[in-house]
Amino acid sequence: MCGIIGYVGGKEALPLLIEGLKNLEYRGYDSSGVCLLPAAGGALQIRKEQGKIRCLEELMSKEPLPSAHVGIAHTRWATHGAPCRKNSHPHPNADHTIAVVHNGIIENYQTLRSSLIRKGYKFLSETDTEVIVHLISEYFEGDIVKAVQRAIADLEGSFAIGVVCSDDPATLVAARVGSPLIVGIGESGNFIASDVPAIIRHTRRVIYLKDGQIAVLRRDGVEVTGFDGKKADVKIDKVTFHMEAAQKQGYPHFMLKEIHEQPEVLARMLKARLKNGRVTLDGLGLTEAALKGVARIKVVACGTAYHAGLVGRYIIEELSGVPVDVDVSSEFRYRTVLANKKTLVIAVSQSGETADTLAAVREARAHGAKVVAICNVIGSSLVREADGVLYTHAGPEIGVASTKAYTAQVMMFYLFALRLAEVHRKLPAKHRSLLVKDILEIPALYRGILKEHKKISAIAKDFAHLGCFLYLGRNINYPTALEGALKLKEISYIPAEGYAAGEMKHGPIALIDEYRAVVCVAPQSDIYEKMISNIQEILSRKGKVVAIATEGDQLIRSYVKHVIAIPRTHKLLTPLLAVLPLQFLAYYIAVKRGCDVDQPRNLAKSVTVE
Ligand code: AGP
């Protein structure tokens, strides 16, 4: 939700800021803006534009900015106020001496706004952010750091901010509560940014700011304090992240690249965590005794990560016998939390910055539960708040539609469940070794499915014109149906619903006619026959069916023309394979409909607001 970047140093600031913004565009892309402190002095110079960063660049080519070595910039995902130029950041004060970029939500902005209006401040935007700059202006008595300190004491909600002031042109001030912000220590200047890719080409030395900290950046140094002004102990981390991982590398879209990366991601995870049949869960933060004492597991997550959690429930319950509840974080945080010391909460999140998941984790910890994060982003807020972390190490996921992060999360659930089952002595050795053998084959099976992408693309062409999709699955592939539907709706904007196939007769069957598609996830299993019955019911109502079925399944082909085959595997592992054709299907349908696959409308990669 919004990307911010700032620079103070010896280089020309504008190219660095624009490059950084482009690497943060996944966080929001409805408008963007930049503010520079001209090297020659004078008022702040601001350019803002609705639309993607290329629109801002077009504006700057018509209205060029002066040379500058200090500046801040922002790419927006609108919360308060429509995406348009006046609501874009940076927001300046009345005389253009102070400007602010902000990621987060100021919850008490209405009260602050009314009180500032009473004092004579004029608001030019509908944003919550604008109160911040006017508050800083109100408190400014010659020291920008002190003014920021006083202003943030009045704010409620979440924020990562960057502030510049023409009266102190060599200083950049940043602060955070609840929204991510890093400080990059460079050779010829220092940066603030919402995320590492924004600055990685210029420095790998990074401070992950904590909630309640202010950073004061100058060309030759950075000082971090608490909001009370007391010096904070900070650690400079070295980022081991390869820039190529955050580039398309010849693929037309990040999503397609990330779909193709899945076999390598899974193989890497297995190599690191499954050695000679033994699972190692470094980072888990729980002793064997603590794991043995786990009486109940609660998974909290949002969106795709929630679907991974639903698959996780089937796996953990089947292998270890430990009962599992799965909640979307936004529901969990507001209902009565029944958790105690014997409850293990597993928080699943690609970004580790999802506001609702962070809030759910805080709620769970307040009830005495231990929290383990399954997370992709190193050093993220979730990781810092959890008792343990199982990193998926899937590499940067840039496409807004999550693909490789999902399969890595699901794989982590298999590994975790194997370990839990071992500790709880629930899984017979023979069964375990067969499962481990099949798990190890998954990356190779993935490579086989990837080769089938042309067939899936052809099916997508036949189905792309349909106005509504239903995805059906049963048991462990019910979440696969949910995930397939989410992928399609978020990138193609076609209404798509995932359902447990057994629920079809309880309502969704009313939707079916010759204009609707039904995607049936029907690999071989003990409930296969039930899926076949569902398929017949759909066909007899003229529904258009795509079936995901096990290789060699001739029966299904005798009913269904459009079949996508997945290799035979252990029935517990079928969700890992079945989701791959669904990712491709969504991708090719979206491309066929001319949609912006990597940056779908209204969405952002990490949802750092409630
Ligand atoms: C998935 O394709 C999404 N765009 C979205 O549902 C995402 O999974 C969700 O917002 C959770 O994000 P997280 O994994 O970063 O917490």
C-alpha cells in the first residue's frame, strides 16, 4: 500500500527517486509524485500525476525539475480520496517549505483536520496525509526534527513518513509506526524506502526501522532515535538479494516468470529443509517439548495466504492429528480469541506487512499463544513480531497475483506437518517414507506441467469470453478451487467463485448455463467419483467445464472436452500440482482480455492498511 523513497547525498536525486519508485510500483500505482530541494536553494519543487510512474515521467519531461541532491517520492494506492493529482503525494504546506510522503492511515485525521482548519490551515486534498504536513508546519520553530517529533505525537493509526524542509535543506526525516520503512546507508548518500528493491542497486547496508523510531538522514550520516528523542541502538543488516530476481528476465510479465520459478523455489526449499528424510525447521523457535505440547493450531492469513492455510489444515490434521482452525486475519482479530499457552498460531504472509495479519498476531500473543510466521520477506514486521519464523525463501514476488509464494507456503505446511507428526508420533514410518519420496518428486512434476502451458493457453482462448466462472473442488482441493477463483478474478476481473463441490446443489448450481464456465479440480482420490457426479450435473445444465484431472484419466475425458492433466502423486500432494494449471489459466485469460496482469486495478501487493 503505497511506496515511499527518499534520498539525501551527493548524487542527482531525481533519477534515484524515479528508479526507486519503479521498483516500488507493485505497492500501489494509481498516482505518483516527487518533491526536490533545489541545489540552488529556494522553495520545494513538486511534480505529481495521476496514473502510473510513466505518466509522472511524461509530466516531468514537459515541466522539468531543477538539479537537486535531496528529495522524496511516492507511488500511491488510494485510501482517502480518489486517485488524482491533488490527492497524490508529496503533500506540501501552504508556503511550500515542508513536504511529506506517507504510507499508512491516520485514523484521527478528521479531528486533526477540523482543529487545523479552525487555526486557519487550508486543505487542498481529501487525504488523511495532509494533516501531517500542516501539523509539522504548526509545530515548526526552526528545527524540523523537533517539529516532526511533536506532530507524530498527535497521530493515531499507522504511518511511515518521509519529510523534507527547505529551511534545513540537507536533512531528510523519517518515522514509522505500523508501516514498513528501511534506511539504506550508501557510499555517497543515504536513503529511506518502503522496501529493499527500491535501493538495492545503490546499497546493501540497511537499517530496518522499528515502530516508534525516527531517523534523521544527512549526506554523511544517519541518526536513529525513539519518538522521545533518545538515541536508539540500531543494527545495520547486509541484504543478500539479487536485483535480477526482481526483474522480468525476458518474460512478458512478472506473474509468468514467477509461475515458471516454482519448481526451483520448491526444490530449494526441499534441499534446505529435507535432508535424508529428516525435516529441519531452523527458525521455528519451538523446542521439541513445546511442539509436543501444542494442543491446537490456529492459522491466520489473508487472501492467497489464507488458502495456503486451508490446505495446511488438511495436511496437519491428517498427518499429525492436531486440530487446526483457519481464519482470515481480519475476522480473527475482531472475534473472541480462544487461545492459550497450548495454542500455536501460524501466521502466513508473503510480505510480512499485511496489517490484519499483524493485528491478529498481536491479539494471539496477548492471549499467551506462541506465534510462528510462514513468511517470504526477510526482516518484515511479521517476522519481528513472531516467536519463530519459517522463511519460504521464494525470492521477491512482484506480480500482485501471488503464485510462487503460495506454493512455497503450502510446501512449508507439508514440512511442518511431517515434523509435528514425528513429535506427536502419529505417522507410521512406511506411510511417512512414501510421502517424503513423493514430496521430493514434486519439483520434477512441476517442470512437466510447465511444458503443457500451450495447451492451457488454448483452453484459455476458448473460455476468455465467458462472463462468470465457478471453481469446484473437494476436500484438500477445495482450497485449490478458492485459490483458482481468486487468481482469475483479481487479474481478469471476471466474477469467479470457489466452492466446495458438495455445496453446489445448495445454491451455486442456479448459476449454471451455457454462458458460464465451471472449473472442476478432480484428481484421482477417494472422492473422485463425487466430482464426476458434479461434472455430469453441470454438463446436463449446459455448463462449460474445464477439468483438472490425473494423467491417464480416460473416464473424465469421455465427458469433458477441456481436460488439463496433472501427474499422478500422493493424494495429499495434489493441491500443489492442481494449482499450477489454474495459475496459467487465470494468466492466459487475463492476457487474452488485455488486462494489466502484474498491476491489476484497485489492488496492491502488500495491504498495509486495515
Ligand atoms: C493474492 O494473489 C493476493 N493479491 C492477496 O490475496 C494476498 O495473498 C494477500 O493480500 C495476503 O498478502 P500477504 O501474503 O503478503 O500477507
